[in-house]
Amino acid sequence: MKVSRLIITGTVALAVAGALNAMPAAADNVRPAEQSLRGLAQRHGLQIGTAVDMAALADTADPQYRATVASQFSTVTAENVMKWEVLEPTRGTYNWAPADELIAFAQRNRQSVRGHVLVWHNQLPGWLTAGVADGSISDTELRVILRDHITAVVKHFKGKIWQWDVVNEAVSDPWDSPPAIHYKGFWAQHLGDGYIADAFRWARAADAKALLFYNDYNIEVFGSGNAADDKTQFVYEMVKRLRETGVPIDGVGSQGHLGTQYGNYDTFQVSDALRRFTDLGLATAFTEVDVRSQMTAGVQAGDSNEINPRLQASAGNFGILLQACLSNRHCLSFTVWGFTDRHSWVPTWFTNPPEGLATLYDEAYQPKRALGIVKAELAFSGAPYVLPRIPQKPRR
């Protein structure tokens, strides 16, 4: 997803800060609120991460962004600089520098890296989509181009990537047309659904040790159990077939983009979904977590009666996803899609009605209730229901 800035009025920022400062202090003898996220997660063997905006990381006028990424998180994801349009803007010419800088930053700060993303129908380079549209690139050639891109990218970063999002968002939603769940997007249209298995095989051939994930949104819980209208069931049956046919898929990433305006899930529902995927021999991860809220007139005017319930609902949703992840020893990482409202993709994408307030910190890097909840879950969870992670072995 592309990133933009959310400009909240001064009134809202002050109101949010006031609500945050009302949080009770931690007990003097146990001060988890003062510990880093990565430190609190370490005893569970859980990697806790964030998507990284490379422009913000390089901004010398905003040193707190860089300091927070380095101190709070044990894994990082490239928000945009590993996507095809950035990596290969001109056919055959790769722009490795921004992604290499993220890798170097991660190495200096002893962080793992999630690679995002090898195959997605969005943020493709113009030369590719235009060539397919005007017929100068045939479907046969397109498959070769995809193979070559996956191979080049994975080989370039070989040994430096812990988890790859190999295929992203390949499955439709019930509100799409047709409403029955189906394979969607540019790649399915031109190559059929077989490109998914191909992509995993090509990625494995290029790196035997990276963990290979399928990544999607709206798969936090199961619904009807009918793949025709239950996206999670459709994805479950898809990855089950991939495993049964020897495709080297290692995990499923649930993005975790939630909104406080919806009737969201409880921990047991999410935990049950993770268990069903891990029962297939797969690892799981939450890969893009944020919890957005509608920026009503009251919120924008700084009305604490509207702001506080949204902060509390956001905290609850972050906590539910993390509780579910902690409950499953094969849930290896929990990544937020940006950590501050200063650099959030939500306001650009969700404009009618406007939405925001989606991250753990406000625009001034002040912690929200959500950060307190996440820290508390990490600090106070333990045996017998929360045990250290079980590492995933790459599937050959």
C-alpha cells in the first residue's frame, strides 16, 4: 500500500494526547510499559515488526521515526520499495538501492526482514501493464517475465529475507463481481490460478531457506465454511491443495486490517482460524495490522466523547489479534502496517468517509491505548496457554 501523511487538526491532536495521558501507570515493581516491544516479545520467541516508509526513515528532520523503528521492532517490512514498480521501473533495469538500504538498516539493528511482495496485481510497472494491454507482451511471455522477476529478486536478497510474501491478495471478496469467491486480478486473468503454485516453486528454487507465505486480508476468521462466500475457507482450501501437491508454501499471512466501526471478532474466533491453518503444517503471521476509525466531524473537532471510544476500540482489536497469535506457537510474527499516524496509508486510501487513527502512536509519537494493550499482552501472557514459538522449517 502507498503511504501518505494524515494531518489531524491541532484540536484533535491535543484531545488524543489528553486521552492518552489518562492511562494508569504500571506497577512500580514491574515496568513493562517502559520496555520495548521487541524486548517484551522476545521471551515468547515472537518477532514484532513494522512496515517501514523509506522516505521517513531517511528524513533527518524526523529522527524519532528512525529511532523508534530501531528500538521497538525486531522485524521490518518494506512498505513499498520491494514492490515491482519500484524495483524494476524500466524493463531489465533494477533499482535495488532503497531496498538494500532497508536491509542494511535491519542488519545494523539486528532485525529480521519480511520481503513484500513478489507477486501482486497492484503497483506493477507501467511497461508491464501497458505491454500486456497493447498486445506487445503475450501471456506466454508474461509468464516468463514473472518467473524471471521472482528469480532475480529472490536471488538478489538471498540469505537476507526471513519471510517472503510470495503471492499477495489473489482471492476476491464477497462484494466483488461476481460475488462468488474467485481468483482475481491481473495475474489470474492472464495466467490462470496456476501462477500461484509456479510462484512458490520459482521462489524456492531461488532461495532454499526463506519462509514462503501467501498473504491476504479479511482472513482473520472463518465464516460460513462454504468457499463460495467465505474467503477464509477459500484460502484454506487453496493452501491445503498447495501443500498436498508438494508446492513449497510455508505459511499464511493474515494482514489484520481492521476498523472500529465494524462488529469485529473475539480472540477465540481468530485463534481457531490460526489453528486450522497451522494444523496443515503451515506457519502463520499477522503481517499488516492496523485498526482504523472514521474521522467524523466530532473527531476532527476534538470531541473526546467520540475520540476516546475509538481509541479504546482500536486497542481492543490490536489486543485480540495479538492474543490469538500468542495462543498459537506457530504464529511467528506480528507486524503493524506503520506505527505512527504521521506516516499512515489509511487516510489516502479511505477517504469517503475519511478514516484515520489507525496505528499505535499518534502524529507526535505519543503512545496510544493500543500500544499499552499490546505491551500488556506481551508482558503478562505466559504458560500454560502462551509458550515459545516453534520455528518453521522451509518446505522443499
